[in-house]
Amino acid sequence: MASNHPPKPVACSPAMARVLVNLYRGRFAWEHLRGRSMYGAAGQTERALRIRGWIVVGDGGEAFLTEAGRERAADLVST
């Protein structure tokens, strides 16, 4: 049976939200990280964002927002 409710947004952790908002505002994706954090969970966050189709990673390792990523980041910034 089909639902009359709109689909729920895809889950976005606080770490993913921070990266999306950084990129949306023209900052470096991992600007908020220092030291060991940059090499730990940041990789898992990057992978989760790529799986959801919100970012792509260029040849130099720099992350870029996709159209879907821009839309999700805009939602995050407006709330």
C-alpha cells in the first residue's frame, strides 16, 4: 500500500552535515578537523557522503558537491 506521506530524507550525521555545509559555503571539506581526526573517522564520513551521492572526489583528493549534495546542504543551512 502506497503512503500519502513524502519520502523521508536520507539520514545525515552531524559529521556529514559539517562537511556538506563547509563545501556549500566554499570552504575546504575537512577545515574543521585537526590532527588525528583527519586520518580516522574522516575517511568513513567521506565514504558515506560518496555512497549517498552527495560528493565526488577529484583526482587530487579534493571533495566537490554534487547537485544532490548542494540541495541537501541548502536544506541543512536553512534549518
